Amino acid sequence: MTMQSINPATGELNAEFETWNQDTLDEVVTQAGYGFADWSKLTPLEDRIALLRRLGDVLLEDQEPLAELMTLEMGKLYTEALAEVQKCATLCDYYADHAAEFLADEMIESDASKSYLAYLPLGVVLGVMPWNYPFWQVIRFAVPTITAGNIALLKHASNVPQCALALQEVFRKAGYPQGVFTTLMIGSDKVASVIRHPAVKAVSLTGSEAAGRKVAAVAGEQLKKTVLELGGSDAFIVLDSADLKAAVAGAVKGRFLNAGQSCIAAKRFIVDAALVETFTEQFKQTIEQGLLAGDPMKAETTLAPMARQDLLDELHQQVMKSVEMGAKIVTGGYQLDRPGAYYAPTILTNVSSGMPAFDEEFFGPVAIILKASEPAHALGLANGINYGLGGSIWSNDMATAETMARGMESGATFINSPTFSDPRLPFGGVKNSGYGRELSAQGIREFTNIKTVWIK
């Protein structure tokens, strides 16, 4: 079996890699288990933090070739790829500054002479990561996991094998001991065997709801901890008091960044009835005039290709099925007539429950507009699906917006900003968007044994 790296902007083959057989895989995972004691017990936290600072430096030193590789392999705009590498370095700096605080023993008042919580590493942790942010998603998982004293194994998406190997090289250049971070050159068919391996103690997955269910089922059989960050169909609520110009600008950025291929992209635009016609027209004009398909390496290009042709085909099928059921296309709705997996920026209206556009995640440059009669109706539409990752509310009435933010069923709600991830803020979802948290203090503690120590 092989893994192919294909340039989505041209359809050309970049490289091809042989996947590992089961014996090789078992040996690597076993060795990772052996290495855990040395890393967790013989490498003090201050030394792990020093390596982390060096990791951030290496990312910045190599940011241009790493960004070029991302663009070549999954089609991301080069400007966005460069920002992604820089964000990874920022995360390294954040945990280097705060890991000692986050992992320090926490004193607890009790009947004991002394009682406290200790945050102790679990062992080998498998990360199953997606292609849409091929560096950020991995660094977001691996940095806190490793800094807490664990060993990290990476099973990356099969369409970004060069990024997966480049990440392993970045950790090597930073000076991490061999085996602390290892890329597994395997397909999804071997993930279950890794989870079942006795050396592996936990799993973190960022990906689809279907993949999350499969991983959680296998981990559940083994009674192993999981953190799942799954799909999302984030609501973007525009109330009647909103700054319409700012909301439209936020809508374009929130929906079409990374060609719309983001779990926390704004996907369902729920607009007050008084503004919906004006919002829709301005949204349409802005994307038709401002999103230009082209070579993702060029600065003037503002619309990237989708990462794979099969993903584009799946998205188009969702659009067409929704149209057959009564949805209306305001703009777009077709593949661009040019080489590569480019899909025209699309707006759908007249969408209702039961359509793919209402019920399913659209992972690409398609926006769904829904009309709300009042704030309570808008919140009901926002909460009326099975996902709950993020969301945003646009309003100049802060009291109403904050009340609605607390009532939105999501892991995060942003007011007057598109949803985004920040190392300082916990990140994760509810409902079918998963469970557990990444980033901030909560993220570094997810893969620790929160151990009570009681002394008298």
C-alpha cells in the first residue's frame, strides 16, 4: 500500500510513499513505550521547556519551506500557510512560558496535614490528525502532550505524508530525543491496532464525526482515554443591531478561510429578517468581487483549491441534493473550469430542516443563509443541529448577545468576531462535535493522571 501526495492546485503527483507493515509498526510502538520512562522521569520539566523553546525557533527558522510544503501538498494559500507555521511557534512560546505553572502541584485544603493534586504523564499518546491544518493541528496536540512528559505518536492524514515527515524532522532539529515524537507511516486501516497496543495509553483525534465514533469505540473497548475534536456546522448569527459592514467582512473571512475547509468555519449564517436581503446581497458581491482563484503560491490569489477532488465531489453532491429538495443557489454551485480542485464560492438560501445544507457539515466554500424572526428564533436555529463546536454572534446590543452566547450549545461562542483558536483559550466541542479540550491549561492536563496525594 502507498500514500500519495498530490498537488490539489494541478492534480499532479508530488511524491509517493510505501506504508509500514504490521511488524514495523508494532516495533516502533513498542520502542515508544520503552522510551516513556526516560522521557518522563529522567528529563526534568525545565529541560522539556528548553527543548520547546528551541522547537518554536526551528519553526520560525524554517517557516518558508514548511509553508511551501503545506501549499504544495494540500493547496492552502501560501500566505495562510505561513501564518499557520507562525501560529505553531506562538503556541510553543505560550506553553514554554506557562507549562510549569499548569503542571505544578495544586494544593487542596482538606483534613490532611497536606493534600494536593499532581499532574503526572500517562505514557504513549496517539494523535490521529487531519489534513486541513497539517502543522497546527499536530503541534496543538503534540506540544502540550510531550511537554507534560508523554510520548507522542502521529498518524497523519494520508494525503499529507510530506508534512507528516517534515514535522518529525522539526522535532529532531529542535533536539528532542529519538522516539519522543514519531510519525507513523500507516493508513487508517492500522489505527485500531495502534490503539490496542499495550504501550498506548490514550488517543487524541481531530477529524470527522464518523472517524471519531470508530476511534472512540476501539478506545472504549480498551478503556483508554480519548479527546475528540470532530465536525462542526457553526452558526453565525447576525442580529438587527449588528454593524452590517463588519458582519459581512467577518462572514467572508469566517466562511472562506482555508477554502472553507475548517471545523470552526462559519457555515450557517442566521440573519435577522430585517437585514437578511441586504446581508445576502452584500455577501454575494463581496465574494464575487474579492475571491480570486489561482496559483495558491501567489499573493494575489484569494481562493485556494480544495484539498482533494473527491472532497469537492462530495461537497457538490450535498449542494445538488439540497437544491433538488428546494434550496436556491444565489451564486456559485459548480467546479471552476480550470486545472485543480477549485469550487466556486457558493451561497444557498431557502434552506430547511431535512436538507443536507441544514443538517450536515459542508466542508468547503459553501455558505448557507437562514432567516430569523427574532433572537430566540435565531438561537433555536443555531442549536437545532447535532453539532456544537463553535459559533459567533454579531450585535451592538451586548447584553442580548452575551445572554445568547451563554445559551448557544457550543464549545466556544465569539461576539463580533469569527470563531478562531488561540493557545490561551480552551478549544473543543459538545454534542457530536466531540469532547475534551485542547490548548490552555485544560489542554496540557488532558493527558495526565490527575492524582490525589493525601498526607497525615
